Amino acid sequence: MFYVKLLTSTLASIALSATLASARDNVQVAGSSTVLPYASIVAEIFGENFDFPTPVVESGGSSAGLKRFCAGVGENTIDITNASRAIRAKEIKACAENGVTDIIEVRIGYDGIVFASQIDGPKYDAFTPSDIFNALAPKVMVGGKLVDNPHQKWSDFNGDLPSEEILAFIPGTKHGTREVFEEKVVAAGCEATGAFQAMMDAGMSEDDAEDACFEVRTDGKSVDIDGDYTEALARIDANASGIGVFGLAFYENNTDKLKVATMSGISPSTETISTGTYPVSRPLFFYIKKAHIGVIPGLQEYADFFISNEIAGPDGPLAQYGLVSDPELAKTQAAVSSGKTMGSGS
Amino acid sequence: MTDANFTDKDIPNPRSLTKTERRTKRRKAAEKRFRAYGLTAILAGLTFLVILVYSIILNGLPAFQRTVVSIEFTLSAEQFKEAEAALLKTRVYSNYFITSFTDTVNGLGLSSEISSDSIDRIVGKIGGTLRKFYRNNQDKVGQPITFDLPASSLVERYFKETFSRESISESNRFIRAEDLDLVDALADAGIIRQEFNWLFITGVDTGVDNPGGAGIGAAVLGSFMMMTVVLILSLPVGVAASIYLEEFAPKNWFTDFIEINISNLAAVPSIVFGILGLAVFIQFMHFPQSAPLVGGMVLTLMTLPTIIISTRASLKAVPPSIRDAALAVGASKMQAVFHHVLPLAMPGILTGTIIGLAQALGETAPLLLIGMVGFVARYPETILGGFEGPNSALPAQIFNWASRSDAVFVEKAWGGIIILLIFLLSMNIVAVLLRRRFERRW
């Protein structure tokens, strides 16, 4: 009986202190670590230019952010999640189950993904998706047949590449970057080398062959980096023969340590990415909970400010940092200011 | 050995006082070796400590220096009005400043005509500082003011010699070789100089494009608030729990069970407490996210076992004769504990508490889950509001900076480690002083 009393009194005191929690006056953002730098720039300028408090931006990855976003509606949930990929149908469903039905999708621009190596390291200056596929896939085409990847050195399959052990630091599976890397590079190489066709000929269904094309070898030549780009940079620093996958902005901030390789002959830059000639780029997004607009002070203003021409336009601070601005920004601006939600007809 | 009457001859080495026996020699050698091992271990530990402290200081000290451009600037009333009317007000302020800066430098005739683009690349993010100043001092509009504003990240690194002229490539958008010539000329003219970085100690976090303005002050305050919460919650609960368990509780399977669980809790990885905090405090009880109050509560859960274990140990260390004497002269059990045992155990309790707090201070993992690792760039408006409003913490801030792409932020992360160590050191000094003050011998 004594313990029951003790328990109830503890719970009562906790409940009492819970009423302390007052209305939140700041915008709360979470999500992709790729979008975090841009969001932090905007959050700082937003705080400087408006009388609203500076928004709080957390990171943790696109998937983790969307999960928290879909946890429900209310002050103790986040208002905005950043994502380096589009929201999936499965996630929209999960959101709806928790009452998060009206979601506004905002595309802020594009991010290029570059392949870079140590500045004093071997001469990795030109890759094609086929090269990356030949180096990193578990099964590749050799002499017209699909075999377990025998390649140990880059020069084993392309005489133009240096005779160095294959070692690549690629983004881990929880990163949005990984998806782009798989789709635009590995899978593209899979098709270009004929491995995709060979898998189909061997009796695999199209879906299975597509999935198999996304795989990377697991014998240590390809290393998943689950942290952020700084971790990949540290690995490159320690391994002169390694190549790493970075965001364009990160590379541009570290040109004294890294040198970049071209992809299919195109060197990555804001111009080649915005025109779409550089093949490996992806759109960046953030998602707004419409139910929070008007409840959380500054939310609408933050969203409008983020995608204004002054911020996300080609001359804004985001482009200055490395974001490739979206040619269709005006469309997004109109959608955000009118509060157009996903699925309400576009 | 059953034969009792053996002679001197049977002993392989007749004992002698002057000659050392082989066995003795071996024992002495073993002792010497053991001492050598011990000394080596200490020396190895010291070497690592020296390397660690050396590298922290070497990497962190530059964070306490900053490079500023110091120049006179006048903002006219029209310019003020125009800037305040724009959407991106800070950019307008910054453009006025850069234009005025360019004119001033060109007026000095330092080198050939320079463009405002060069100046733009040399100065850092300044709009926010300018706008804040003029908004707070509207009477200063129209008057010449000398501002000390941060230089850009690469100029900063150029001054600290972590960035060299050779590594500038053609495609570098952030700086050109001719900009550095101008920087050299401006440094000679005294317009660009280095000074002690007060902003680093008092400031708040900044966006990734503004490493020059970033400071750790808000994070220090956040950590301090969390430690206050931890102290207020864990000291009374921990001490009361240990006194009950040690002095009053009957020894039965239930108290044994509690004891085992406390020891287990002390070894649970801190991330588990973070998950618990997220599930219970935020999702179930609807406490605010990113708040020092919740951070402190999570860290309290983590610190409690440490405090209980050390408090129980120091209660046990009080000789039973003290209790017996108190009880013998008619004190109740509670009087004996509170008047006699507890004061004697105080130094141990305080040491344990402060060690527990120090451990909690450096913890990042649980904070990750309750939203304290992120971009929190403001001071709380009120003291009470600070506990439940969003705030950062020292280890979270360091973690954050270390993962940013600009090298100046990495330098600030090292600087943050120095601040964290100073914080820890002062806590430990308090622990030592308190122990000295309360210590009693018998």
C-alpha cells in the first residue's frame, strides 16, 4: 500500500510539473543532414531579419526526420522536416495514420554529388558510371559473362585509371545521398555495362535485376560512411588511394584537401548541375505540417523566406554556399504562399 | 623430507649472510621488474595525457583569436529606411557597408582600383551585426561609427596560416589570389587585424556560412542550466535513497533486487536513457523538445546510480562506533544518521555527486534523441523560460561544429573542448575544496 501511495504521489508531482510546459514560440525543424547547412543559414538570417526567434534545426537523416514528422500533430512534434529525397508513399500513409494529413512539399533546389580524392593522391580525374559499377558491384561483366567481381585495381577494367587498389567511401544506407548514388551511378553503370541485360537473360525478373543492380560489394573495397562528409574526408585524408562521395558544397569548401573527378566527362559545378548536364544530382526538399501554420508563430514566414529569390535564388546565400537553385522556384513560391498541400491536384 | 637428521652437505646452497641466494635474487628482480612496469604504465599514461592536452591547446587556441576588419562607416537615414523596407534587410545593410568600405580603401590609394566583389570576399557575414546595432541605436544613424567586423573564413585561415596562397585554385569562388594581396595591404594599413575573440565566449551558434561569428556562450549557459537541474533533482533523491537503503531498509530479497538493479543501471549505455527520455518525457508527458529541463531530467536518470553507489559507499565508510555512540546516549536512529553519520559522509557524497555531474556534463548521446543536438542559435529570453525553451549544450555544440565543412568551425570545436575542460576543471576544484572543508579524520 505504501508503494502505491508513493507511486501516485510521484506521478502527481510529475503531472504538475508537466503543466509548466508553455506554448512553443519557435519553429522546430529536423531531418536530413545534407539540408542542415542550408537550413542553418536560413534560420540564422531569419532570426536576424524578423522579430521571430531563431528556428531550431536538428539533423539525423531524412528517414529519421520524416518519421518524427509523421509522429503526429501538436506543439511537441516538429513543424518542418528537411529531406534529401522525396517523401515515399509509405511515409505519407504512416503520416495519415497519425493525423498528419495536410503536408506541403517544398523543393528548395538541387545538390550535386561529386567523386573526390586526396589532392596529392593518385590521378582519379575522370569516371563514368560504368567505372564505378565495375569497381563496386558484387557481380560484373567480364568477357561477356556475369561473374563475381574479380577487380582489385582500377586499372583492371579501365587502362586510363591508375593502378591503385579499389577503395571507395560511399554514403551509408540511411543517407538520402545513397539513393542518388545507387540510382544515378551504380544502376546506370549496371545498364551501361550490360550487366542488367545479362541478369534478365539469366532468368531474373526485371524487379529483381533492378534490385541486384543497386547492390555494392561487401569485401571491404566499398566502405559505408554512416556519419557525415567530414568522416569521409578524414578517411580520404588517411587513405591516399581512396575515393569518396561528397556534396558539391562540401567539396567546394575543401578544395585545398580534395580534387574532384569528372563524371562522364562533365565536371561538376553549379552551372552543369542546374542545366542538368552533370548526371549525378538530386533535389532537396522540406515538408511543412499545414496544421501548424497559424499555430506556431513564424512558420509561414520561415517557409516563404526560405524559398524567396533573395535566399534560394541564384544570387542568394544558399547558392553562394553551394546549393544549385531551382529554375522553377517561382512555382514553389506560389505553392507555399497559397498553402497548397500534396495530393490536392498539381 | 621425512628424514630429520640431514647434514650441511644435503643443502644445495649453504645459507650465508654475505652471499645473496639465487631465490632471493629472483624475488628482488621480480620486484624491480614490477616497479618498472608500474613506472612505464604511469609514463605511458602521462605521455598520452601530454599529447592530448598539447593537441587540444594547439588546435583550440586559435579559436580565441579572430580576424576583424575595422573601418569607419556612416549609414544615412534614407539607407536605413530602405534597408528596413527590404525582405532580406541584412543583405542591404551589408551591401551599403561593402560599398562604403570599397570607396574608403580606394581613397587610401593602397593598390590599383579594387572592386567591391573583392571586399565582399574579404569580409564575413556582417549584415546581422549591422542591423542589430542600428535597430538598437537609431540615434547613431547618420553618424560615422568605427565597426570591428569579422573577416571571411578564408581570410581568417590565411591569417592563422592554415590556408596558403598556393592552394587557391582558379575555380575557387570564395577567394582569389589578388584578394590576398589586398588583405596584406589592408593588414599593413591596420584595417585588418587580429584581436581576442570575445564573441567566441559570449556568442551563439551561427549558420554554416558564418564561422567567424559563432560563439559557445549559449551552449555554456545551456550546460549550466542542465547541471542545475541534475543537481536539484539527483542530489536529494540520490542521498535519500541511499540513506534509506543503507541505514533503514531491512535486508531482504527486495532490497537485494533493488541493489542489483542500481548497479546495473550505472552500467547502462547513456543512449538508452536518451531513448527513455524521448519516449517518456517528450512523447508521453509532452515536455518541450531541445529544452535543458528535459536534458537535465534525462541526465539525472543517468547520474542517480552513480550518486547512490558513491553515497552508500561513503555511508558505509563511517565507523559503526559513531552510530553506536549516538544510539547509546539516547539518539533515535534518524538523529544518529542525520546528526552524526551524514555530516561525516558528506565529503564522499559531494565528491561522488560532482563526479556524476562531470560525467553528465560531457554526455552527448542522450541529448541527441531529445533534440538538443542541432542548430540552436539564441539565448533564452528569461531565466525560467530558458529551462523549458530550446537551448544547446556544450558537448552537443562541439559535436555539431566538428561535423561542419568549414575548417574554422573545426577550430571552434577544439576551442569548445578547451571551454568544456575548463568547466570540468572548475567543477573538480569545487569538489576538492568542499572535501577539504568537510573532511574529518579519526
